[in-house]
Amino acid sequence: MSERVHRSRPWLEEAVPSQGSGRLLTLVPGPRPAPAPPLQPDFESEVSEFSMAQHEIHLALRNLRAWMKDEKVPRSLVRRPGVRVEPEGGAAGLGGLGASPLTTTLAPQGTQLDRAFIRKEPFGLVLIIVPWNYPLNLTLVPLVGALAAGNCVVLKPSEISKNMEQVLAEVLPRYLDQSCFAMVLGGPEETGQLLEHRFDYIFFTGSPRVGRIVMTAAAKHLTPVTLELGGKNPCYVDDNCDPETVANRVAFFRYFNTGQTCVAPDYVLCSPEMQERLLPALQSTIARFFGEDPRSSPNLGRIINDKHFQRLQGLLGCGRVAIGGQSDQSDRYIAPTVLVDVQETEPVMQEEIFGPILPIVNVRSLDEAIDFINRREKPLALYAFSKSSEVVKQVLARTSSGGFCGNDGFMHVSLASLPFGGVGASGMGRYHGKFSFDTFSHHRGCLLRSQGMEKIYSIRYPPYTPRNLRMLLVAMETRSCSCTLL
């Protein structure tokens, strides 16, 4: 293993000083650099940015030695049970080794002295391209996985979240070995120039449109990629639900970070009857969360920039506004909004919303809801609410999505024991916890064998004979082709 790609592994292993917290956990001395108010409430940034990143760092530090260990795999010769073959000429058929049945001799001697294992090796030089909506979390979590796996990293933070870009550019180089870490600042032009170079792995989080550009650039060098994209995440609400509970959970996750979350519920599917029960509950919940004047609430953030504000303002014209709908460009404020009478063909149903707007689309049955979901691209997340576990299980069994949560929002993303990633148009690859380490590691299949027992292995060599072929076919299980004589 080259020194270049493994320098970060001992650094990460030794990054726990006597006081018990890794150096990465003290990246920013003094007050933490939460996004500048009022873009995101402090509570939300603490939960979604700092806490999750800290957990990933602690998890890697505690488990890195175990993750790095070679993974032993079965090495026994697999054979058809109950079959014993007497070679032509008896013992002389095996070159006079004094053996009798083939299966009692080749199995222990042909495999048990071998070492078969999977070694986790770094890819080499990794490019991580970070989005703007959770700029600390989506920087540190993949960065920890890439460094833990032993890679060198080129980091490209988002130029849109300017405050965090400046903090990262100032602070990260103080703590990371400059021979295995570099940061590139700039916008789309600089990102395009980066993609012209050859990397050993590219990890991108962002929109499907840019994801296609990244994948096209990677294909020129046959570079593997992880694409963490977005999509329109459906939220099915069954008639058999408590509307107040559904309203609390859907509103919390829809309007968290002002709706600028890739796994947020993007639209609700429910019956007209459930809509009539759900709307008053949503109205009450929004008022309880943000007050009668959400604009003055410290619990509601703002849209990241004017470009995204204008895009979202255009979506307010779809369907009919049932709750909210107010906006102010000077403050980039959009009230928590619920739309009804929304048609599938309208713009709000054609693109990921990424803002505090929640359309409700009516369906008459569970089957119709599932058909609606399956007609569209596979989402990054899918949600189902029902008091009936069978309904939730049906939605899970009959649909496909990157992740799934029954009767809540994107809490599955908070579990490092679950992989996070998309499928189809919502992305490819996975990370979080050990999944991050595995994503940034090449799993190298290895077999170590001695130079002994050459006469046993000689049955595989030319000149080929029907007798040798029969012995090999009996010695191996044809369904799994697991024969170490070859």
C-alpha cells in the first residue's frame, strides 16, 4: 500500500487526544459558525449539522481498526454431497499419491491451507463536491469516510453557502495533513475545470441535472462515482390516521430548514376525505410551530438566495393556496404553504420543490397512490402514514425508493446503521457510518496459496482429458463455481 494514500489512516486513528474528543470535533474554536441568521434556526443547525457530523467522527474513530481488518471468507472446496469418485487406476490415477476417493483427499488438501480474504484498500484520490443546503454535514460526513478509508481528498465546497465556505477554507487546513487534503474554492467554472482531471473516485451531492454532468465527466476516465441526488419524495397518508399526528410530523419535516432538504416530504397523496381532515390540522400545527406571523418567527429560516426565491415564488401559482402563500423577496421569505387542487402536470409536480411549499394530490385508494408513485422517477425517500401496519408494508413492498420511513419523516437518515443513498434518478451509491468507509474503499479479493501439492493441482493443466474434467466437475459445486483447484 502506498504511503500517499494511507497517510490519513493513522492520522484519523490517532486523532483522539486525552480529553476524548477528536481534533475534527474542535474545528472551530469558540462559538460555532451556524449559518448566518435568519437562514436557519440555531436548533436546526445544531441537530442537522454539528450533531450528525460529530456522531460520524466518533463512530469512525471507535471502529476504524475493525473496519480496516481483512475480512475472511470461506475457502473450503464445495462439492456435491454424497458423491465419491474413484479415479481411473485407483490411487495411481492421482499420480501415485496413495489417495482413494477424490472428495476425501482434495477438499482438505486443496483448500484448507489457502488464505482467502477481502482487503479494504483506498481508491486513491477522491473528489468530494458539496451542496449548499447542509454545508457542514455534507462536507464532513463524506470527508470522514474518505479519510478513514485512507484516501487523499480534494474538497469542493459550495460557493452559494458563502459563510460556511469561508469557515471551511480557513479552518480545515489547520487540522488536516496538507499532503493528503486540498480544497478548491469557486463556482461552476472551477468545478468544471476540476472535472476535467482524472480522479480515482468522485462523490457528488446535488441536483440530477448537475449529477449527469459529473457522471459524464467521470465516464471519460472510467472513474467510479457516488451521486447523492434529489427527487420528489411522496408522502402517502391513509384514511386510517390521526390527522393531528400526521400534521405535526409532515409539517416538521417539510418546513425543516425552510424545506431546503433533499429528503423532505415533497407532496402528500391522500383521499379528498383525508384532505378535509388534514388541512385544519396542518393549519393549527403551522400556527403552533411558527405563530400567527411566521415571518417574525425565530423558528423559520429563509431561502438561500434570490434565484431560488424566484423559482419558488413561481410555484405558488400552481393549484390553489389553502394555507400560507405569502412571500417577500426583500427578505427572501416564503410562508409555510399548502397547495390543494394540484394537477400532476403543473410545474410544482414536475420538479423537486426544495422550499416550504407542500402540494396535496388527491387519490381514491392505496392502489391509485402506488400507481401514481410508480409512474414517476424513483425518489430519494418515501413516506407512508397509517395506523394499519399492513398499509405501510404494502407501500414498502410495492414501491422503490432510496430510503423509506413509516409514520414519520426522514428519521431514517439519522441512523448511521442504515445506508443513505438514492436509486435510479435519485442517485447511486450509499454512505453514512461504515457504509461511508466501504464506499470509499476498494474491496480487493485475495487468495494466498503455497507452492506445494503441485501433483494435485496438475489435473487442471493441459493436455485436457475427459477424466480430469469429470474429477474437477465433481470437486466443484457447479452452481457457485467454487473450486480452488482452478
